[in-house]
Amino acid sequence: MFSLPKKVTIIEVGPRDGLQNEKNQVETDVKLEFIHLLKKSGVTEMELTSFVSPKWVPQMKDAKEIMEHADLVERSIVLAPNAKGVALAQEAGAKSIAVFVGVSNTFNQKNINRTTDESIEALAPIILKLKEDDVYVRACISTAFYCPYEGKIGIDDCIELCRRFVALGVDELSVADTIGMANPVESYELFTRLRQSFPSVLLTAHFHDTRKMALANIFASLQAGVDRFDTAAGGLGGCPFADGATGNVATEDVVNMLDSLAISTGIDVKQLCEAVEKIAPHVSRPIETGMYRLFENGRI
Ligand code: HMG
Ligand code: MG
């Protein structure tokens, strides 16, 4: 029979991955209220914002204000691509920082203007220093399955990149299907290898739902021993530098699936939908997730 955990941790990435691709600037107060409502629904780990170049990602230009005023959760994570981002994040009080690198060189160059090797070389001393400062470090591994420019990525290439981060002492690997192309067998295979290779770090799966396979991929990853998932309320999201990337798997649909399997997340779907209702008028695309539709129709 299926091997399922009793408890899963959801890392809500809506305020960061969810909004970074939005062309219209969402007001800081709206983002803060969204974060507050997400926390109220039971979220304990969340990516709040990114300290990235405002020229590259204008939507995240209020990162400092977000960190100063957000209703923080137990693990409030911010992204930072380089020394400048990390310095700004620490000045703003961040205690959990996510760095990000793509397995695919081409994607990495489009995303952070460096090759994968250049990025990791630049990040190595930064990560060592963060660990000295007792900061929680999450390494986000993009294009772990497929790259929009290079195609299929080899499992060994992904494992090797993760190994370099683990050797630097990161606390968590968040491994991503950036453009939502992985299938459940590929998800099971990669996460089984990752779980076996890196038993001492937290392992998180990050699925975008471009081809509507994310729930199936999550179910397959549960079988591989993964019990942490990045998800975005309302299914928002996508990386501006990954052609064809659409939203993350929707938190409300993942929590509903896990509820129905008697796997606890500590998150209340109805309250989560109230957070989605807050952000919905401020994003450019309609929110069409299964549970939000039921909520809108008064069915939950
Ligand atoms: P660059 O142009 O090579 O940077 O960009 P630079 O070092 O030459 O600096 C250029 C200018 O940016 C300078 O300002 C710097 O001070 C400034 P100027 O002198 O021209 O006025 N700058 C910064 N400002 C604020 N914060 C910073 C920062 N760094 C430099 N941290 C850079 C390189 C990395 C900065 C740029 O490419 C960048 O910001 N990229 C971010 C891209 C991004 O946010 N992508 C989305 C997140 S990753 C993702 O979504 C994937 C994930 O969800 C997993 C998955 O699904 O795959 C995690
Ligand atoms: Mg993403």
C-alpha cells in the first residue's frame, strides 16, 4: 500500500513566487494583509519577498518594507541572489534566507546573469558566513527536471549541484520543477535519489502546475519520503525568466488533498481562501483553483 506521512509542512510561497511575475505593482499594504491572512490560516513557513535587483524584478522593490511590517511566521524566508541581497536582507532582520541557482546554465544566466558555476562560487563564502551568523539557509534548485532552453536535465547533474550546497552547510534543499513539466515517475525517481543522497537536510519539493500534474507529482513525492512542499495560495506564480512557467501548485488544493488523506498541515482551507480573496482583485489573471471555486460558490 501507499506510504504516507501523518504530517506535511507547507511552505507558502505566494507573497514571493506568487507575486514576482505580476506586471502591475501590488500595493505593499495589500501584500502585508495577504501575508497576515496566510498566517491566520495556519501557515508557519513562508517566503515573504525577495531582495533582488528592482530593475530585474520591480514587483519585489518593497522587500525592506515587507520585512519591517509583516506579521512574521515561525520561519519567514526571503530570497537573495548575491552578497548585496543578503546584506540588505540581514539589515532588514531576516533570519532565514533562500539562495537560488539553476541546474541549467542557460536558465541561470537569464535569471541571475551568471553561469551556474559562477553563482555557486560567489555564493559559497556568503553561505559559510550566514551559517556562522546562525542564519537558516535554504537552497532553491531551479530547473531540476526540465529547462525551457536546454530541455531535459539529467538527475546526476541535479544531485551534483545539490551536493555542492549541502557541503556548504545549507539547512534545506527546495528542488523545483520550474516550468511544470515533470511527471509523477520522474518526481518519484528524483526525490528518492535526493532523499537517499542527503538524509541530513530538509528536503522540499516545489512544483509549478503548468500541465496540471503537480498534485500527482506531490503524491508521488510523498511516496519518495518528501514531507515538505512549496505551494502558492491561489495557484499564483511563475518565474519571469523561465519561458512558459505558470503558477505554483495551489496551496488550497494541496491542503485539501492532504486533508482528504488524513495528513495534517495545520492549515484551514476556508481561511486560506479568505487570503486568496484578498489578493484576487490585485492580480492580473483569474484564480481558478478547485477549492477557491467552491469557496466563491459558498460550498466551503
Ligand atoms: P546584474 O545586472 O548582473 O547585477 O544582475 P549587478 O551586480 O551588475 O548590479 C546591477 C545593479 O543592480 C546595480 O545597481 C546593483 O547595485 C543592483 P546600479 O549600480 O545599476 O544602480 N543590485 C541589487 N539591488 C538590490 N538587490 C540586490 C542587487 N544586486 C544588484 N540583490 C542580479 C544580477 C542577481 C542582481 C539580477 O539578475 C537579479 O536580481 N535577478 C533576480 C531574478 C529573480 O528574482 N528571479 C526570480 C526568483 S528565482 C525563482 O523564481 C525560481 C524559484 O521559484 C524556484 C523555481 O521555481 O525554479 C525559486
Ligand atoms: Mg518557483
